[in-house]
Amino acid sequence: MPTPSIKDEDTYKALRDKGMSREKAARIANAQANESMNPSQKGGKAPPYEEWTRDALYDRAREIGIEGRSSMTKDDLIAALRDH
């Protein structure tokens, strides 16, 4: 039986089959059904690593525990962050 608050029932069912909660599956299904939301285009707000300073890259590498970061160049830090 279709749920009136679910706008894309097929997506909802597929997400539930993957183990998502009812609430999360409903939010994703409804967002995908709403053309003005474009959920696949959200995110990506941070500038690319190439625009970061070396110090900012170093700080991020420290946050996630990349070893050997103190001797890395900016390009090395970018590669390490992308590989992590």
C-alpha cells in the first residue's frame, strides 16, 4: 500500500531494502522526487585542496592522523588527503 507522504515509492522501497530507517529513506526519496532540490548536486561546498594553504592542509592531515605530514610538501599533503 503506497504511503501518501512518500513521493517516490520505488526509491523509498529500495533504500529500505538496503537497511535505511523509514525516516531517512523517506527524506531521500522525497528529495529525489522534488526537481527543485537536486539532491545529487548538494555538497562540495569546500574549495578544492589546490586552493588551500599548506598550513590548512597540514591541519586537516593532523585531524585525520596522516603520518609523516610534517615533512610533506603541499602536493604531498594533497595526495595523502585524497588517498585517505
